[in-house]
Amino acid sequence: MAFFNFNKTSNPVFQEKVLQRESYKMDAIGQEKMTVKGAINKSLLLFLIMMVTVFISYSIPNQFFLFGGAIGGLIIVIIASFKPALSPYLAPAYALAEGFFVGTITAIYASRFEGIVFHAVSLTISMLLLMLIIYRLQIIKVTEKFKAGVIMATGAVAMVYILSFALSFFGINMPYLHEGGTLGILISVVIIGVAAMNLLLDFDSFEKGQEYGAPKYMEWFSAMGLLITLVWLYIEFLRLLSKLNRN
């Protein structure tokens, strides 16, 4: 489970400069441009694609699906961050790879804690809707300072997970990060808060892509970014609920 966090806590595909860069590249004549509606449709399609491999790996969970899906997803995300134009092919591939990982992790938690998956899914959907309402009503405005703060916080979480992953090779567990108790639960709540703030950046990216006149393939790129955040959020809810069940 630490391996997941090492890979997924940062959201490298969601950088406004990528949208700007790709917008500058495109020839405005005869090329379709990104729209918010298109990005939403691509997000739904990626989710459906991911569910195919989620059901497969949930039915027959194994280590190959777990680590293969995580490593494969990470490689695809890195390639997409350098080659956004390949996103129409890379985004579906990412959804398939991530589905193997998510399905296996879900099966592991379901075998240990009854009802945890339903609650984690419900909380993830609820958080998505809540952050969408917050974004639309501009209760929290996505300013440059806000973006910088979220990116810094996400980077800090990523570094903690990377350190935890590295220490695990030496048989060392980072205190509280994977443990229950008040402090362990508080850490999970903070990480979930950071993941939720990333959703605001994801929504803003959809609108910025349309505003900048980004090329059509950036719909896939942006949709993949949203899927990354949602998977991260879902896993963190599983971790939090497992800690609460242990107390």
C-alpha cells in the first residue's frame, strides 16, 4: 500500500504551464479545441475503462496486478507529462493499468474490513461533489497562491511516502503514517484534505484548457489528471477507514 502512495500522491499531469505550452503549439486553423464538456466526457469514459480491469483484478487479486498496475500507471503518467499529444492513447492505457491496481487493493481491504469499500466509494463520490460545489460557488477561489500552496503540500506528502517506501526496504516503518491511533488518523485526514484540494485544481484545469484554446487531445490529458486524483482520494479513504476500524 505504501507503494501506491509513492507513485500517486503527486499529480504531475496537472500543471497549467502544460496547457499553455500545448495551446501555443497548436495551429488555430482547422484544429478542434478543448472544451469543458469534452473533458468531462473523457473523464467518464476513462472511469468506465478503468472499471473493466477493476472487476477483473477484484475477482482474482494477485501481486502482479498490484505492482504491475502501479508501475505501469506511473510510467504512462510520466510519458504523458512529456508527450501530452499522445494522451488519447496513453489515458485509456493508464485507466486500464490503474484498474488492475485499484481492484487488487480493493479486494485486500474488503477481505479485512467488512463494508469498507462501500463507505470509501461513497465518501469519494461525496467529496467529488462537495468540491465541485465549492468550486462552482467560488467558496474557495483557485488563485495562483492557492495553486502554489496545494502543489507544495502535495509535494510534501509525496516526499513523505517516498521516504516511507525507501525505509521499508530496511524494515523500518515510518511512525504513525500507516498506524491507527489519534495521530495516525489525523495524518490521514490531512492527506485527504490535500487530495481534495487537488480536485479544485483539476476542475480549474478543465476551464483553463478551454480558456486557452488548448488542442482537443488535452481533454484526455486533463481527464487523466482527474482520474489520478480520484484514485488517490479513494485509496486514502480506504486507509482512513481501516485505521478507524482498528481503533
